[in-house]
Amino acid sequence: MSREPILTARGLVKRYGRVTALDHADFDLYPGEVLAVIGDNGAGKSSLIKAISGAIHPDEGEMTLEGKPMHFRSPMEARDAGIETVYQTLALSPALSIADNMFLGREIRKPGIMGTWFRMLDRKAMEKRARDKLTELGLMTIQNIGQAVETLSGGQRQGVAVARAAAFGSKVVIMDEPTAALGVKESRRVLELIQDVKKRGLPIVLISHNMPHVFEVADRIHIHRLGKRLTVIDPKEYTMSDAVAFMTGAKTPPAQSIA
Amino acid sequence: MTETKTTSEPAQEFERVLSQSATAVASFDTHERSPLEKVRHFLHSSPASVPLIVLVLSLIIFAVIVGSRFFTPFALSLILQQVAIVGIVGAAQTLVVLTAGIDLSVGAIMVLTSVIMGQFTFRYGMPVELAILCGVALGALCGFINGVLIAYLKLPPFIVTLGTWQIYLATTYIYSANETIRAQDIETNARLLQFFGEKINIGGATFTYGVFAMLVLIAILWYVLNHTAWGRHVYAIGDDPEAAKLSGVRTKKVLITVYVLAGLICALAGWASIGRNGSVSPQIGQFANIESITAVVIGGMSLFGGRGSILGMLFGALIVGVFSFGMRMYGTDVQWTYLIIGVLIILAVAIDQWIRKVAG
């Protein structure tokens, strides 16, 4: 890989009391790739992802985006820098509408005096863009874009969260277990969506426990173990059982196997 | 990076059959909803409708049992006058309750600011306008203290405002030395303090400026809560603070502004209460916090946050006003009013739970 990574992390450390969630973890994401992050429960995947998406502040370590150092103090700053995250919890507000949710924190205001002076939201514009996005992704058939998210099924909620990230991500899209709550057909849609987003040139970080999905879409697989990067493998050179063996510690990866 | 598989042919064997799967747009089994379900769906989508229906029903009931005396413009406008202060304080409470908080200190802030407005004018000879401004600023400061303790120190709103309620009230008594400023003195020297007590007549109905203040305030807040980003953020925080934060809502900042705004509104209530009572007394407004919470709950707002409408709060306050006025006209013991309001509170929460099942 001769190209420069778009997103890097070096020596990230995060401690929660006596628990060390990240123990000098490294991370590299190259432009236009799908990087899967796998690891056992408690390996520190979530902490790693949260550090990149700005939800937690690492105690130590450096991160760079396109070569520039970055220090996110909130998810908002990461988003402003172009990093969008689909959280496992989805981070949707149940009582708000689909459109309100998609634009939460970056609402569109009406043009002219109504927007600047009275700060009125441009519901029509937001609903139109939300509808366009959802249709484009073909993720669901929603009768009413103004309906509350709590009235949607689990898969539909996932669709809204994925659509939100795809709509706004400009540099990196992070997906935490995007297919965990979905059926076969909806999972397929999300995997296709990952390919779509990739084709547009956006790199994707995919966190998943689903080995078939990981091996299908990932260009490289980052294996996380005991709070640090154990190795990075090429899915075409290893089998799923190899990956599981590395991540559980049943096998040690060959040295210098940074793909 | 090599060429990836085309998305048209699924990678997993068991997914091959997907190409033959149904392509029709999902048409849900649109089983005829029973009338009860329809009602529930309607109530779920318009949270202020239950209190509105109860309000209309209570008006009809009192019109029947009390008779034509009740249904005069004068009597009805009197209810509005009596509700004005609770309505203003209730607006402050609405903001806080929407964020899943509660503010027990609203009444104390109201009394403290009214005393400051009065004492600054009469004790230090300050111009009335300046004294009022000081009161308003103090109201904002009180709200700011609540907000910082809740948003930054992450203390529960109930505990924080239980504490500040005592603190603000004690400050009021200590500062004022439990002194009342008489209505005549205010009338001759500082009429502006009684501004919200001024009355105008429209076709037999008498409205104080306080009534208009309440209605305008609620209209503005309704707009802000429903049509601005800040308003949506208030709902989102009450709904699920963690999700709101991850979605990019600056939760701490929004929480602080909510409590500061609540303090400002309480200061407005303090000013309006001088107009209502004529005098400035540290003894007034003892139960404003409980009355505002009552209005909010009967108005169909959820104390768990994120649900409800400020219009519901207005209807809730009016329901209480109609009952206390109607019962008095009917000539019963005032305790019956409290008994009925107690029943209404419990009913309101029960109905709220029932409506919410629509989402489950």
C-alpha cells in the first residue's frame, strides 16, 4: 500500500478506572477501502471507534485525518470534519420524526428573514432531502416521512441511521454492527449500500461480528485483541476460521503481517 | 485493492433466492382499525387534544350545574386572570419537563424576583425600569445556577431544585425582612410594577395585561419548540440524552439555556404577580411550583421528558382554573376542588401511559 492513509491513530490509550479499554492501539484507514474491525467482546473495538468518532477522548495517543492532527472534543466536531458514524444504538430520538432525526444537529433553516431572524426550520426542504436519500438507498418504503421514529420497525430505524450517515459523511463513514438487527434481505441491502458508498470513493470502517459479511465486503480486516491492534489481514489470503483463531488468541498471527 | 464482487449477485448461497423475492411495495395488512385504536392514534399524534377535550367537557359540565352565571364573558375572563400566573410559571416548567427534568424552584424564583423589583425601587430609590431589569437578571442568574448544577455537575434536577427552592426562598425572607410593600405605595410611586395588572374590557370580558403576557409567551414558546432547531433539541434531550449527544446536539448548552430561560420566565411571572396582587409580599406564590407541575401533568406532558405540547400545559392550567372557579360558584367546600384535581392528575398519567402503547 503505497498511498497515504486518510485516517491514522497511533498509541491510543483509554482507561476507565482500573480497566484499560485501549492499550496503545494503532489504526490505519486508506482512501476508498472498506476496513473491517473485528475482535472479541471487550477487546476494545467500541472504544477505538468512539475515539475516532469523537465520542470519547483518549488519554494518550495521536490521531490524524488526511495528515493533519485531530483532537475531537465531541461527535459534532468529528462530524464537521467529515466523519459520520452509525452507532450500534443508532442514536435516534424516538419521539421525533424521520426527517427531524436525519437533520438533528444540522437543521436547515428557511431562507430569508424567517430563517435568519426567526430561525424557522425549513421542514419541506429537510423532508424532501430525507425522502430522496431514503429512496436512493431503497432501504424502505415509508408512507410518511413525518412519522415518529418510534413507530418504525427495527430494520427501518437502522435504515434511517445508515441513510443519515451516508447522506452527510464526506470523508469517512463508520458503521458499528450495521446488520446486527436486520433480516436477511435488509442485511443484503446494507451490504450493497456499503459497496455503493465505497464506489463513491468514501472509505468505510465496518465493525461486525458477522464473519461472512466481513469477508464479503472488507478489503482489509483489522483484528483487535486485548485493547490493541493484533494484526491486519487480507481476507483473500486467510479463512474465516483463521480470523477467528487470531481474534480469540487460539493462533498467533505471523509476524509482520500488516497487509 | 482488487475489483469487488458486483452487488447484483449475492455472495452467500442462501441469499441466491433473494432475486426471486417479492418486489411489491410492502403493503401492510391494513386491518380495519377499531374506533378505539383510531382514537389512540389520533391522541398519540396530537398530545394536546386530551386536555382540550377535558377542558371543553368541564366547561359544559359547569355551564349545566352552575347555570348561566358561569357562562358570561366576565366570569370566563376572570378564570383567565386567575390562571395567568400559573400559566406563565407553567411555561417555564414545560421547558424543564420536556428535557426530562423538573424545577421545584420556579415559585421561589418568582417571589425572589418580585421582592427584588419592589425593594430595589423602594429601599434604594432606583428607577423602576432598572429595578425590574435587576429582577429579570436575577431570575436568569437563578436559572443559570440550576442549569450549571444539573448540566455540568450532573446532579438530578429534582435534588438541585429542591435545594435551590429553599435557598432562593430563604434569601427572599432574609433580604426582605419579611416586609410587604403596600399596594397604595406602588400605585403612587411605581405604577410600572403593576403594569400586568392593568385591565382592558372587551365586550364585557375583562383581561389583564398579565393574561396577554401569558398567551403571547405561550405562543412564542410554541413556535420556538416546534419550528426551531433549539426546540427540536429540547425534545431530543428529553427523549434520549445519549442519542441526542451522539447526533450532535450540544446537550449541556441546550440544558443551560433551558434553565436560564425558565428563570427569565419566572422573573416575568414575578413582575406579573405584583400586578395581580397589587402589593409585593414574600408570602405569595408558595405553591406556584406544585401548581405549575399540576398544569403540566394534567396538560398531558410526560414527566419522563420529550413528549407533550406547551398548549397542553395551557389547557391543563385552564382546567384547574375552571374547576376551582366553578366549584366556588357552585358553593361547595374548596377541598372538593383539590380532591378532583388530584383525581385528574392520576387520570392524566394513566391516559398518557395508554396512549403511549401505540408505539410499543
